[in-house]
Amino acid sequence: MSKIYKVQWTLNAKEDLLNIVAYIKEDSPTIAREIYQKIKNKANSNNFLPLRGRVVSELQKEGITIYRELISSPWRIMYKVDNDTVYIMAIFDSRQNVEELLLQKLIRNSMLTRQSNQ
């Protein structure tokens, strides 16, 4: 019997998904709902097999191998595994530059951290 993993969405990943849906909803609310469900279903699979996803290639080039991804075309669902929990970290459009998106997120998060520490 395979191990059961809990799936937890980070605030960042929730925000990514909501932004994707909001953007698509401007043109088609129906398609936005379908995409929302497609991504949620892929990420929240009851029989989540953490190693089925590939290591994020852009990060692997930098020696970072703890993040994996699932593809729900054209979306990339980035996650990491810690014990019995899978943390959904981010959702990216595969047509975008992932390195640039990650850098923007890191800069934004560090600015928010600095502001909250003041």
C-alpha cells in the first residue's frame, strides 16, 4: 500500500492560481472555472506520488533539487515534499520565463519581510 500524503497550498501558490483564474475570467468565466478545477485536481490528487514529478530543470541547473513539478498544460505546478506533506509552492505558465518569475517572487517576499520587521 502506498503512503498517503497531505497536500498543503502555500499562500504564494494560492495567489498564483487566483491570479491565473482572474486573468482568464476577463475573457471567459467558464474556461477560468475549468482551468481552476484542472489545476486543483492535478495538485490535490488523493494518490499523490511525490516522485512522479520531475525536478524543476531551471533550479536543478543551480543545484537545487528539492522542488519538483507536475504539468497541467500549459501550467507548471511546483511543489516540495517534507515527510508526509506535499507543499504546493507555485503555479507558473510554462510559456513564461521561470527564472525571472522566481526572482520577482524572491524580491517581493524579501521586501515584504523587511517591511514586517520594521
